[in-house]
Amino acid sequence: MLWLAGLGVPVYAPEGARLPDLVPLPAAAYPIHDAQLNDRGLASVAGWFAETIPGYRHLVPGDTA
């Protein structure tokens, strides 16, 4: 069994939508590949991932995991 302490979640990629089906849910998940989304898109994706992936937390530049 694979255990992940943290995982980078591809936000602006097809794999992001399938992520919960592909890997065990990690203790923490952080968005990556989100630079092309505007504030409205980021809010939508962050809300959906927060409901789907326990431990999801959106980081802004300067934040640490």
C-alpha cells in the first residue's frame, strides 16, 4: 500500500479531475499548475477540491506547506 504524506494536485489539467480515483487520498494536497486560472476559476476549483480531497489546502506564493 502506498501512503502519501502530501501531494501536488494538477489543477489546470485533465488529470486533476481524475485524481481521487487514481491514488490513495493523501494527508495533505496542494494545487499545482494553476497559474492560468483567474480568481474566479481558482475559487471554483479550490471549492470543488476541498469537498473531494480531504486535506486539500490552497497555497499562495510565499505560503509554506
